[in-house]
Amino acid sequence: MARVLLAWIGKTDIKAASGDASVGDGPLAQVLVDRDFNHVVLLNNYREEEAALVERWLKKKTKASLVVRQEKLSSPTHYADIYRAVTASVLWAVDEYGKKAKLTFHLSPGTPAMASIWIIVAKTRFEAELIESSKEAGVRTADVPFELAAEFIPEVIRRADEDLERLSGGLRPEEPKFGDILHRSDAMKRLVRRARQAAPYSAAILIEGESGTGKELLAAAIHKESSRQGMPLVTVNCGAIPKELVESQFFGHMRGAFTGAVADHAGYFEQAHGGTLFLDEVGELPLDAQVKLLRALQEKKIRRIGGKADVAVDVRVIAATNRNLLDEVRAGRFREDLYFRLAVLVLKVPPLREREGDIGLLLHRLLDKLNVDMAAQSGGVHKKLSAGARNLLLRHPWPGNVRELEATLLRAFVWSKGPSIEESEAHEALVGVPGAGAGQEVLGHPLGDGFRLADLLGDVARHYLARAMVEAQGNKTKAASLVGLSNYQTLKNWLEKYGVAE
């Protein structure tokens, strides 16, 4: 049975790690010298450099594995923030080290609010030993002579707890049609809430978001939640239709209408009649096709090529794009009237780097799915992520979003040699390091036809900033040096400017 210690990093621990003899070893080192643990999970709301200092210090005191979880708190006394951070960390530890792991919560490091939350969690959620330590009295089990009932937990904390419990148990959200959209971040909760509000109506929806964010998955969920759920959902990849076939594909044709038309053919609009027509990457449509699409949407009828009569069609249109269509309108590449016909209800899917708390959830669920899907091919070997590999993947900025995450996990699964995917194997599975010709590819980008220098420079900056953060293992001072920036703060400003996860 694994013995796991969970604790916040406190100011005294940082002083001890810095060599301040007046504080002794500090609460954390004192406990690790006094007691044996297999694993230590530390929560940190100080600067990463200070956490790294404490981590190096503690590794001299124990043979236990050490994991530091960086937590963002609005303040070190904000009970709801602390509660969410603590419960998320405990759930992670239980998932990582087993449900039978013996948990110990250390009350001494951190603020009194942090100690209070450890007590609440131990008395209402997880069975754990509570300990405290001091320079004078040493280490001892904390005597808490009363039981805390769940009804005394503030309502805001209870709501956060219910969310975490549902997600950790693998249960579908309250909105089952959206159950395939795994999330716990506030950004995704807002998106799903808006999508559910939009679903019952037949108004057109425009879904905006970077490639790989799951726009098609969201469109399918909206269709399933709508009154059209029993009717067809027809998906059209607008970028894959040859220009000369656009009209035939969308509106259909009659036999003999042109060479090769050997039979009557119903187009996408007729196929989707009564249901939903999903136009993926609608920004790729040529201008002449946009005119015909607009007319069909306005008149709610189409005519097949070679046909003699109009056909009434009833479709709900959901369009998606990874472009900024308003920029495309201003550049003359997308019709303004079609934009406003499609953008009645607009949903913006956040990139994975802005979905705080979702990456760990996705890693867990996607790896479970891989283990099931690959069981026969891998000889039944069930694989898991090591702590180092998980931390590496959590720090990655994921410019390719969920699609990149899925592909990376698959590569790591295939290339890993044993039942545990190690950090080096996860690093090898990450794609994005350019080859020798990458610089020439950037310098050789054709001018005109939508070329925007600012966009290209931004892509280059994001690429190398992300590489630096991965290679520096999240150490911003080292990452700044790798990309030739003067200091940690300058790098932080660049990361914020270009939206690269810290």
C-alpha cells in the first residue's frame, strides 16, 4: 500500500531551502526525515523558482517521489480556490497511486485557511491522517476532536466539490448529449452552456476556433440536443471540394446534366433535409460558391443542375472555421452578407492552452481509451503515464490542441517500451521541432494571396517559445536564455503576448 503525503509549500520551507538556519529544516523536511513515504505531492502558489528550490532541498531528505502541482489562487486565504486545488490534487493522487493508498495531509505549511481545508477534506471526502509539525514539538498526529459535517461547508465549496466528484468518477455531465466533450474548465463550461442554449433553435450557428479544438464534436452535440436529433447530420468539408464540383455537391444534379452524371444525385442540402448541415471550414469556399450558398440559405430552396423545378429544403446550418471571418470579409475573401447569414449565434471554442484543468482530465480519459483500443495489438499491456511524463505533457502548450494531444499519446503509447510511459518517451512523442529546412520554408513563403507578415512572425514566436518551455521543463529563466531574451520577466511578457501556456 502506497503511503502518500500531500501538503502546501509554505514560506518557512522556502526559507529553509534557501539556507536560513533560524527556521531549522522547515515543516516539510522535518516530516520527511521523521516519517517514510513512497510519494509526496506538493501544492505550490509561490513562484515556480521557489518551488524548484524546495523540491531540490527535499530530494536530499527523502527517497520518495516528488511531484509539485502549481496552483493559481486569487489569494492564499480564498477558501473556495484552496478547496478546488486541494480536492483536485487528492483526486489526482488517488488516480495516480491507487484508491488504497494511505493518505496523509500536513497541516503546518501554508496559511490557516489551507490547514482548515485539509481538515474539511479529511473529515468529509477522503480518509486521511492529519499531521502537524514544529521546530519545538517535532512531528505529531493532529488531534481534531470533532467531526465536520458536509452541511457546514460553504455552498460555493460544495458546488466545486460536486463538479470534481462527478468528473473524477467518470460520470457524464448533467447534459448527456454533451458528454463526449470532456471538460472541467470555466471556459469550456461557459461554451457548453451557450451551446445548450442555442441547440433548441433553428438559427444558424458559427463555431470559431483553432484547428483541433473539437468544433465538429461540438456541432454534433448541438444537433443531438436539438429537436432535429432524429434527422440527418450531414458534414461537409468545404476545403476538400474541387471548385468545379461545388454546385453539384451542394445542390445535386440530374442524370445527363453533364459528362459523368450517370444518375440523379441528391446534394448535401437535400441529404440534410429536416436535419442539420455542418459546413466545416466554411472560410475555404471560393467566392462564387459563397454566392450560391447564400441564395440557398435565403430562399430555403435549391435546384439541381439540369433540374427544371426548385426543391424546398429545411436545414439548420452550423458552420465552423479556424479563420477570423471578419478579417476575411475585410480582405474581400468572404462575403459580408454570407457572414451575417451564418453568424447569427457565434460560439468560440477556446484553445487547449486556455482550458485550465482540462489537460489532465483529457490525458486520463484518452489514455484509458487507448488502453482499450490497443489491447489486442499490444498483447494486453496496460500502460500508464509516469509522473514525469504527465508533468511534461501538462506543461506543453499544445498548438495543435486536442487533436495534437490524441496523436502524441498514441505515439507515446506505441514507442514506449514498458507498461509506464516515461518522460523521455513522452518528449520523443512531441512533434514540432523543425528540421534543417524549416527556416527556408518560412523565408520562402509566397507573398500576396492572404500573406500577413504579423501572423507569420506570431507563428514563429509561438513555436520557439513553446519549444523553449518544453526543453527548459517549465523553468522560465532557462527558457528565456534559450531564446535569447534578457530575463524571466521579458519571457513572461512574450508568453502572455503570444498566448503560450506557462
